[in-house]
Amino acid sequence: MSVPPMIQPPPAGPVPWDKTFAKKLLADMLRIRRMEEKCAELYGEQKIRGFLHLYIGEEACAVGALHALAPDDNIVATYREHGHALVRGVSMNAIMAEMFGKAAGCSRGRGGSMHLFDAATRFYGGNAIVGGGLPLAVGLALADKLQGRQAVTACFFGEGAMAEGAFHEAMNLAALWHLPVLFCCENNLYAMGTALARSEAQTDLCAKASSYSVPTMKADGMDVVAVHEAARIAAQHVREGLGPFFLELQTFRFRAHSMFDPELYRDKAEVEAWKTRGPLHTFSARLKAEGKLTEEEFLALDAKANAEVQAAVDFAEAAPWEPIEDLLNDVHTPRAAS
């Protein structure tokens, strides 16, 4: 299997931000990467159970996009949502405890990896159903419009979701009702394990979205600068009451779809080629070239991220399990016939 021609040279060019903001985005990408690497390790130790979908390689998408949004905006994500939750402001302690299934988790240990949720940060969940977050985003946006709130609802999903009926229903209603939704498609080319060209007749994702008269934009999802600038423009369009916007972030995951995935559908050479475009080392190299980052500063950011991860693991390890007598709380069953 040959490497697809879509792979471009590594992201380059000037970083149009001051040193403080640039380092903040780099730090958040490092926090995601180190947390995800640790989660893979903990999964191997069976301390994290169930399904686990890692975001390694895609960090620029969540970091670039979420830093273009406001605290009052709504976020809806997929089952690959750990990075989104972390950047949004959900504490790493609460995320890690949720991974462990502990009561101190952000979903009280009831949701696990795929169902992180935090109302305080308006993070309305990861969602285990492919495309399941799209109708939820439309509902949140409709509620905001009816209440006169000037908020954006950003909905993240993969390109595989665009073959689902929920995508078309959500796009249609958002366009028809002029709703403030920012549709962010993280196109990693393989969905669960099938190449885009093998699963969808129309591979131009922006063409699909534009069929609903929704404005669209493509951005290099491996470049945090490109993602942030595109998301800023898109979010401003939505915030000004001009209706929904579709943003395609062209990215690539470096790990398998999930920890259960044998990954027989991708050539190793293709994965290695994409790693040359990795968002962490290419962005840090650009900052160093511009004098906005030293190697010592990078190592300090990395050490801080690793310390945060270790503290979160310690917190999760020490956190209590939910008491057995509470296990039926919030569980609803039909009333028995009399």
C-alpha cells in the first residue's frame, strides 16, 4: 500500500501570536499527549477498562478550535473526547477518575472514557454513538436561539459520522432554522477502520455540507495555527447570527482507532509519513525558530504536563469507588404492572 498523495510537507510559516499565547497552546497539546500516553499505559495495566479511544496526533484540532471559543459556548464531542474535555477546563483529576470508574470522576464513574461530561464548563459530553452528538448540538443551539443567548454550539465529529443520517438531519435543521452551530469535522481519513473513499461516494466533505447552503472551510488539522485561525473566523460567523458553519479539519491519528483495534487497514509507512507532520514537534520547532521558545522552556512545559498527569493518576488511585448501596441511584425502570 503506497502513501496517499494527500500528505503534505510539515506545517511551517510564521506563528501570528505573542509568546504567552503560543506557549499556552503548546502546553495544552503537551497536556493532552502526556495524558493520553499515560491512559494507554494504564489500560495495559487494566486500571482503565472498557473502550479507550486515544487522541494522539490530533491534538491541534481540539486545542486550536477550543481556544477560539468563549466560556459561554457549548461543546459537544465524540467518544475520542479526552483532549476536548481537558482543554475546555474539566480538571485532569476528574477525567482520570472517570477513566478509573471512580465516584470522583466528572460523570461520577458512570460514563468512563466515552462519556465525559461537565455542565459547569458547558461540556455536554462525549458520545459513544457515531453521529450521536449532532442532534444534541442542534438542540442546544435551538435553545440558545429561543432564549436570545449569543452563544455558539461547537460540535466535533469524525468524517465517518457524515455517512450517518443524523449528520444530514442536523445540517438540514441547522440551516433551515438558521441555528448557531459550528460543525467541526475531524477528518482522520479512516473513521473506525475504513478509508474514506471506500465508505463515502462523495469524499469532498465540504461539498456535502455546502449542499445545505452552509458556508464551509478546510484547515490543516495538524497545524494548530491553521485550526485556530479557521475556527476563529467560523465562530465569528456563527456568533454574528449568520447561521451555521462547517469546518473540516484534516488530521490523522497516530494510534489505532481504539485499544482493541489490530489496525490492519493502514500501511505502517503511511502512519510514519504522517508523523512527520505531528502537531507538537512542528509547532515547537516554529516557535524556536522565531525565538518564542527555548529548549529549556519546552522541557519545563513537558515536565509540568507529566507532573499534572502523575497527580491525576494519584488522585484517581486514591479516590473511592461508588458505594454499593448507591449503584441504583439514577437508574430508572418501568413501574411494575399492578
